[in-house]
Amino acid sequence: MNKIRKAVIPAAGLGTRFLPATKAIPKEMIPIVDIPMIQHIVQEAVNAGIEDIVLITARHKEAIENHFDYNYELEDTLEKKSKNDLLEISRSIGKMCNLISVRQKNPMGLGHAVLCAEPVIGNEPFAILLGDDLIDSKVPCTKQLAEIFERENASVVGVMEVPESEVSKYGIVGGKMLNSRTMEVDRLVEKPASKDSPSKLAIPGRYVLSPKIFECLHETKPGKGGEIQLTDALQLLAKRERLLAYQFEGTRYDTGDRLGFIDATVAFALRRPELANGVKEILKKHLAANRT
């Protein structure tokens, strides 16, 4: 059995959909309430039993690395002021994981970003979590996929059903359904037109893959914009070994989209006992104001 010990989190993008906020701040550091998006993603990996996080970054992303480091000046100040709750919050982030940072020197697509992690991952299976996709579930989505990989000894992508009108926004899988949630994949299409889509099962950004994907990425030619697409490499992988798609349990939020980000912020705030009533009152106030 191959235990999944490593995860790759690509975080080298410019975050242009969130300008002007992302002019100086990495998009991944924008918080859902008071926890940066990237921390939610890392926490999912950690809760799935991941030991090493390989963060793919770029020149302007030092704040992410700093977030998962210790801040001795802050912690010393909090300790002197006996703010022990805040002190523990700060220290716990530093203890959260073993973070390995790798720079993607040229923005050449998701496939290239994953390929940058090859020297660290080596010849072992690993997870990929995309930072724009926040998945809220009782069992971490990555753990759901890892359990399938370990049981079936096959690469697996997390999928969700989307309306036909939205298939053109995603990588879509096609193949034979093995049960109500699992598909044996024989086809993947990146952002197909609805008439060309093999199904309505979309990949929102969770994968557990064998190291064979690196060989496939090396053979994948750049497509539009000179980018190497992970979906194209997965199509090649499906021809060489088993590739499964699993319809995961949980709610996915597209935090790379402004409305999706607002949706996630409201949902996570309402789950916080100290904030829920206040958030409800704020929503009522604004809804009432917009009726007039």
C-alpha cells in the first residue's frame, strides 16, 4: 500500500481576478473571515495525513512562506502581554506542516507548476490541491481520494457534477461508471463546449496521482498561451495506467471568483458561534436596505 505523504499546492499565479487587492498581497493570503485561503488548503492536506507540503510559488509570494514560519517578534510580544490564546494561534501555524517552497520561474501553466515539484516528490504518489478551490467536508476531500488511491492502487481525480452550461469552465472527465460515485476514466477534455463534453463531471482542483504523471508532463506539449495543461497530461496517464474519478462528498467554493469568495466567507462566518448572530443581523440589514 502506497501511503500519500506529500502534497503539491500551486500558488504562483498573479491573482488578476482580485485586483487591486492582489497588486501587493498574494491572492492566497486573502482571508476567509480571518484565516487566509492558503491555510484552509494546507489544513485539508494536513488533516488527510500529509506530512510534506510542496508549495509552488513565484517572486511575489514570500508572504505565504512567512505565514507558515514562526514570527518571533510577534510571539514574544504576545507572550509578554499574556495574550496566550493569540500566542497559541500564531505558534500552531508554524507547527502545522513541513513546508517546502519551490519557485516556478516562468508562468507556463498548471502542468508546468506541478512539474516543478518533481525533484521534491521523487518516485512516490502525491496529492495536488489547488488554492482557488475550498472544499468543506466532514472527511477532507484529499483524504477521500487518498483512501481510494491506497485501496485501488490507481490515480484518482476529485470530480463534481456541474450544470451543462458550466462545463466549458472546467476539465471534464468521461468513461465508464463503476458505481454511483466512481468512474474509470478514458477521456479528459479541458473546457469543452457543451456539445463536445463527455459528461458533466468536472475536476475542481483535487488529485491524488502516481509519479507516472511526471513522465506524462514531460511529454505534454505546450498548448494555448504556451502553457502545459495538467488535463492533457492526465489524458496521457489514462492511456498508460488506471485513472479513476471520484465524486467527492462535500461543498466546493470557488474562492478564485469574487462571488464564490463572498459565498465562502458568509458560509464560514455563519459556522462561527461568536460571529453567526452578528452576521445574520448584517445580512438582514443589507437585504432590507436593498428592497427599498
